[in-house]
Amino acid sequence: ARKRKGSAIDGRTTRHAGYAMSIHVRRRIESIFGWMKTVGGMRKTRFCGLDRVGLHFSLAATAYNLMRMSRLRVT
């Protein structure tokens, strides 16, 4: 992402609306993976094998979705 000072991305890229949209979406996705690392225990997996690690990832993603659903306001 673009830094405030000394960025490799110049104004030709950052002036477009698509770049701003991409940054917004990227922030949303990165926050999910950050939550899964800190709260969901995905920083260092405790299981061996793709099946078990995949199941652990699915469980952490489900927990995140349940947490999000609890914060929704349903009227």
C-alpha cells in the first residue's frame, strides 16, 4: 500500500477510484486474517496435515462470522 512518504506508488496509480476501492477492500480482508491470527489461533497451527489445518481454519472463520453476526442490528 502507499506510504505517506517515499512511496514507490506514484500519483498515476493513486488518483484512480479503483485504487481507493482496492485499498478499502484489502483493509477489510486483512482485518479478518489479523483477527484469525490473534484470536482464532491461526498464527501457529497446532495440527499436522492439510485436512486438520483446513478444519481449524474453517472453525476460526465460522467463529469470526458468528462474532460479526452478533454485532449486526436486525430490525
